[in-house]
Amino acid sequence: MTATPGGADDPSGGRGARLSRRSIAGQVLVLQITVVVLLVVAAVAASVLQARRTAERQARDLAVAVAETFAHAPGMVAALSSADPSASLQPLAEATRARTGVDFLVVMNPVGIRYTHPDPARIGQRFLGHIEPAVRGEVLTETYSGTLGPSVRAVAPVTASDGTVAALVAAGITVENVGQTAGRQLPVLLVAGLAAVALAVGGTMLVNRRLRWQTRGLGPVEITRMYEHHDTVLHAVREGVLIVDDQARVLLANDEARRLLGLPPDAHGRLVAELGLDLAAVDLLGSGRPAEDTVLLAGDRMLAVNQKPTVRDGKPLGSVATIRDTTELQALTGELDAVRGMADALRAQSHEAANQLHIVVTLMQLDRLDEAVEFATAGLAGSQQLADRVLTAVDEPVLAALLLGKTAQAAERGVELVVTDDTRFELFDVEAAELVTVVGNLVDNAIEAAVAGEAPRRVTVSVRTETGGLTVRVADTGPGLDPTQAAAAFERGWTTKTSTSSGEAARGRGLGLALVRQVVRRHGGQIEVGRDGGAVFTVRIPQQHGGVHGHAMTLTR
């Protein structure tokens, strides 16, 4: 059977695979427990070594103290001068050894011949160890293997009255007893070490539990893959993504969100209110409330925002907003409105033509042929004259269709739409969709205002292209706007329709005049709001590339 890398026959590969599948929390737990155990073992070992060194130092100090004390004991020199020094010194040495706890206390002459020893059979034999420094009057300490085995010992001189060294005293403790002294501390050290391991493991388990909750039990491979996919998606997606925390601070904004909202490079970590956005954008993006296709204006762009709050365990964590640029869509919608206006005009004319045809047929049935011909000819001439005038005066077919459509719509609602005799349009640096946005929204707003006013209800439209630029003037016979309304009329969401619901507002209600302002600003123009019975809106857009020429017309329905 052939072994495959990382398979059952590959122990290292299998362990690597199991390790990669283990969660971050599990790997951290194993690593922390291993580190803690190694640290505790090292600490216990260091403590044992330190305890042994301490025991050796204490044993050496005890040996020096016993040797020097016995060497300076009263009667020592007299006992050495007696005929049998061992007879008087052996009992004293053994008694002192027993009281002090040393393992041996040996008295010897300057050449090392013993006078005393714990084993009487070794009296008279040579002392095993170094004595040269003591013969010179110094105190010697060393670890040496003598007749009782390795021992920590001290050798002190016995000085006669004339200053000569009369004898030597050696005291020592065997290394075995020193180890036993250190070993008595080992249980305490082991208990302390086990307690430290238990506490560390318990703390590690708590940390592991929290880490597992925070990482959702994912392993490093999954987290790395999620990050790579997350980063790729954020940079590749054509929608803006903005993530805000519960304090209204920006946590993340991808490239598209920065472009659409015009965010500064240091937007990360700043409050939404500090980014220079429109008040409506700050209110929506900073609140974290749910939103679906809510329209926002950002500079010369119209944005559709979907927002959803982020909640974990019932606690708000912030919100995620996706942002789409709908400026081009709105432009297409404007063109569609123009086409729809033309269709409405055709529908209205078709309905009117059906009524007129019914009248003509009735007159013919009544044998009033001359009156029938006159009525039919007058109706056809009026309709044709209307279309001819619009198409002759306005070179832009989309704008012409818009005016025809709005004329029919106004007539259906009982409003007379009048295009002044100074209206002319030809060759201007504004796209057809933008013309539809400006003229169409101003006319719609004027028709609504006129319907709300008293009879006679009229809307007057003037569109002029001159050497200085484009001027659009729309007046109505409605109730007009007071200064407060005039100042707020171009804000997103402003409307005079009291029945407008929040859902309708989200889908575009109250955006008409805001869109007009957006187009005018983009071309460096200005808007004026005045009163002449009703409201008067005047838009001026400067010419960018040379002069213009046009045709005058008057249109009344």
C-alpha cells in the first residue's frame, strides 16, 4: 500500500492535519498548559537546587562554628600536652558532636594524626583531607570524601600561647545528611508547584472558553481563509460597505464606500458625524437603524442605502450598510419620465380625440355636415399646431417630449400650463437627462402647488438659452412658500404632501427639488426662490463652451 502525504501512513502529516483542524482556542489551551507546566517544573527544579545550596551553606557555616568553638575551648592546649590526649579529648569531642548535630568532630596533631574520631578504631590514623591552610593558621572549608563518605567540612587551627599551631580541629556533615535537609523542603515545593499548575490550568480554561466563544470555534485555517475572502470581497464588490460600531464610529469602509461618500483617508475609528457627510447621511449611518433602499445625496451622487443592525446575545454591536450609486439610474428614470409624459400626452389626446370623433359622428347623424367638418378641422389644427410649436422651438427632443407630456398632465388635473413666448433652447452643455431632472421636477412641483391653490390654476414655464447660459423659470398660482419653507425646499425629504408616508419617502418622495439642486451645483449654477402670487423658481446655469441660439414660442392649453 502506498502512503499518501498527510494520510494515515504519514504520522507527521496526520498530526499536522489534526492540528490545523483544531480550533484557535484549543491550540491556545494546549500551548498555555504546556508552557505553564514547563515553567512550574523549571521553578520547582530551581527551588530544589536553591534549597540544596542553602543547606550546603548552612552545613558549612555550622562546621566552621563547631570547629572554631572546639578549637578555642578552655583546656584544649593542656589536654594536647598530656601523655594521652585521646583519653581526655575523645569523650568531649563525641559529646560536642552529639549536641551540635555534626557527623564528625576530629582533633589531630599538625601532621594529621587523629586524636579523636566517631569510630575509635580510626584514632591514630591519618586524617583524609587537606590541612595545609589550617597548619598555616587559616580556617579551611571544603567538600571532601573521607572515611564517612563525601562531607562538607571545616578545619580550624588550635593556637598555643606562643602563636604556634598546636593541633587541628575538623568538623563536618556528610553530603547525604545535607541532601536530606534539602529533601525535607521538597514536598512543600511540590505542593506549591501543583497548586500553581492547577490555578494556571483553571485560568487557562476560562481564557480558552472565552476565546472559543469569540472565535466561534474556528481554526487558524478557517480564520485565515475567512480573512482572505473577506478582504478580496471588500475590494472587489461594486457596492460600498460601511461598518459602524454601537458608538457610531467607523470600523470599516471599503474602497467603494470611501469613493461614494467622499470619506477622508483617516476615516477609520472616527465618528460618522466627523466625516463631513450630509446631515441626512449622518442621521441614518450613525443611528444604525434598519433601512431598505433609502436614498441619500452625497455631493453630485444619489445613493441607495441598505442598512442592518448587528446584534449578538440581544446587545447591539453596530450596523452594516451597503451603498449603491443610483445616479445613472436616476438619469435613466428621468428619460423614462419624459417618454412616459409623451405617452400620457398621447393617451390624453387619444381620449380627447375619441370624444371629438363621437361629437363629429353625432353631428353627421343630425345632418349638420358643415358644423361637423368645422369642428373636426379645428381640433386637428390645434393639436398639430401644439406639436409643431414645441418641436420647432426646442431642439432637444427629450425636453420637447417632456413639455408636451407635462402640458397634457396639467390639463388633466385642471391646470393650464403656459410656456412663455421667450422660451428657446438650442445647443447647451447640459445632458438631456439633466434637463429632464431640472425642468420636470420644477414643473411637477409647480403643478402640485397650483392644484392646491385657487382657480384659475396656472403654471408658467420659461426655458431660455442665451450667450450667458441657461435660465429656467417656473411660476405657479399656488399658495407660495414662506422664507422658512424656501430655505428647506431643496433638502432631501422636503415635501408639501401631508399624506406622504415614510415608505414613500424612502422610495423617492421629497427628492425632486433636491435633485434639481444637485444638477445645478454640478454645473456651477444657482437657484432663486421668490413669490409672484405663487412660488417662482429660477434656475441659472452658466454656459461652458461658447454661445447658443434658439427660437421663441408661446404655448397655451
